[in-house]
Amino acid sequence: MLEKQSGETGLSHPIEATGTAAAPAPAISLLVVEDDENISTALAEYFSRSGYTVTTAADGVAGVETAVNVRPDVVVLDLMLPKMDGLTVCKELRQKNPLMPIIMLTAKDDVVDKVLGLEMGADDYITKPFSLREVEARIKSVLRRSRAAAAAGDGHDETPIVRGKLRVDPVRREVTIADKHVDLTPKEFDLLRLFAANPGRVFPRKYLLEKIWDYSYEGYDRTIDSHINRLRAKIEDNPENPQLVLTVWGIGYKFTDAE
């Protein structure tokens, strides 16, 4: 499942490495964790020429240490790395900084690898070989979502959502049940906030994938279902018999509208 293709440069078109990304303002801090020197150099040169502040790391352990010290705006993370694999790095970074945007690079078009990456907390993935302009587009996309979430969190007009013993605070991005704090990942919080704000509304899996993950791809029901299962384990009295987040068979999920 986790194989690095021999001789893979990761670039779909060599001329892309000589291009120039649109200059961001203000400068974006980018961390590239990639052990393939060709890919790392191409990414660093492409984005550095365009005003990004780029830091690189060649193995998983160095990637975690650099992310903690530098606190980049976004991380581009290879799946296959020496010392610590990309999935473990992603999990470590999520524990240290739940809101840090992470884009994973996969060496092949493997659905299992992609789903595992998303379940570990990655915000997006790119399959090698790729275009540098594609990486730029994905970076902009995850940053837009991240900043939108941050802007929503900074608002002062968003009142907490209270459903029985459950309280969801959109400003602080905090969840409590009977005044006890519940630790949720960013995606789990986004799902719960969406559900709790719309009791009784049925959300199809496809809609959730597009709304929460910004994907329109087919075949990722497992990603949604796994997140729902983990969310239920944290907020339900009995996850095997959920009373808050309910399954609508053949369609998706909804939050109970029972009083």
C-alpha cells in the first residue's frame, strides 16, 4: 500500500518547474516535507520566487520539529518518508496544531492511502506526478477554507449552539457536554457544528464531502462514515445507539430534532 515509486520525480511536466506562482500578499509560510530532492527543490524554487517563505525538511522527524518551530501557514507533506512516515507525521502535527492546513503527496492513485491521509487529518491530497500549478491551486484552496474558519471563529455575533446538554461554541471552536470539554479534530468540529445548527436537516454524504472537505470525488463514503463514528464515540452516551447524530439510510446523516 505504501510504496514510493522508483525514479518518480513527481512532476507531471518539467517545464512547470520554471514557472512562477502568483505572488501572495502577505507572504505565506510554506513547509515542504519531502525526501525526494528533485520534488523538494522544484517546490521550494517555484514558491520562493513568488514571495512565499519556504522551509524544507527531508524526513518525518525533521518535518515535525520544523513545523513546531516554524509554525507554517501550510504544510505539503509526502506520504512516504524516512524515519517517520507521512501518516504518522500528519497525526503528530494534528495533535500539536489542530488547525494547521496539511496537503499530502501520494506516490500513486491509491484510494486507501488517500482515505487514510484524510482520516489522519490531512486537508487535501495530491497524487504524483503533479503540476506545480496544481499544488499552488490546492494551497490556495486549503488556505481559503482555513481563513474562512478562522474568520468565523473571530466573529462576535455567533452565539453558541445549545442542544440539550450539548454546547457548540463557534467563536472558540469548543464543544462541551454537561459542562465537560470534548476534544474534537477540526473536521469533527465542522461536522458537528453543521449538524447542530441544522437539526432535522438531512445531509447527503456527497454534500458533506464537498462542504467539509471541499471534494467532489466519488468513492469516499468511508471518510465520512469514519469521522461520524469517531464523532459519535465522543459525544454520544452510547455510540452503538446514537441519539444525536442519526443515520438516514441510503442518504447520509442528520442531527436529531427531538426536543
